[in-house]
Amino acid sequence: MDVWLWLFGGDATPNPLPVHQAIARAVVVYGAGVVVLRLGKIRLLGRASVLDILLAFCVGSILSRAVNGSSTFSASVAATAAMVAMHHALSALGLRHHRLGGWIKGVSVPLVREGKQLPANMKRCGISDHDLVEELRLNGNVDDLERVEAAYLERNGEISVVRSV
């Protein structure tokens, strides 16, 4: 028990935390974070949804408190687990209920149809003509709007392009 207290400082510690305790806590918190996030089956990188991004910021904030000792270790890990469980529950509900899923995760918005821009949708999404042309080149390998069957602003913020045949 004395080693535990020396290494981690117990559950709640006075600030500032000694360097060796911050390092030990960082290692354990990182490991606990990996386990909790893997159990939650979360995509934090690549094709991240708004829920994934929000969770990443919140988990980072909560776990940092466990490392620097500004919150109790157990409360930080428990709060992280609760957030991952909430994320999992909302994702499952969104999967089962399409309307809720669209509200939580967003919906794709058409920007181009049959080679014609949809100005109202572009304005609503904050996409300029230059932004659209750039994305057509990058994601569709197309430099002419007339060669685009459709383009969508997807839920993850990327623009997908369907080229005309």
C-alpha cells in the first residue's frame, strides 16, 4: 500500500502533484483510456462523427484531470467510462431510429446535381464556389462541374463526388 501511495499519491492528492506521480498516473490513465475506448468501439480518427469528436474532447479533458491530480483518479476514470457508455447508447439509438440518427450524427446535403450547383445548400453549409471546385479536384479527380453527376457534403464534413458516366 505504501508503494501505491508513493507512486500514485492515492485517489485525491494535493496540488501540485510530484512529477513521478504525474508520470505514473499518465501511464495508467493512457492504458485505461485505451481499454475504455476500445470497449466502446469508437472511431476517433477517420470518418469521425460529431459524437466521436465531442467524445474525444471530453475524454481528453476528463483524463487530463486524473493525470495532473486536479480531480480524483477514480472519478476521472468513472466519468470517462460513463461518457463512453453514453456515446455507445446514443450511437445504438441512432442506428435503430433513423430520424434520431440524422439529428445526432447529421445528414448528407447535396451540393451538385447533374452538373449544376445547388446555391441554397452551398450557402447553408458555408461552401464557396472555390471550396467546391477544390473538393471536386481532390475527391473526384474532376475539374469540370458538368462532369459531376452529384456531390454531397457528408455527415463527417467531407465532400463526396459522383462523376458522370
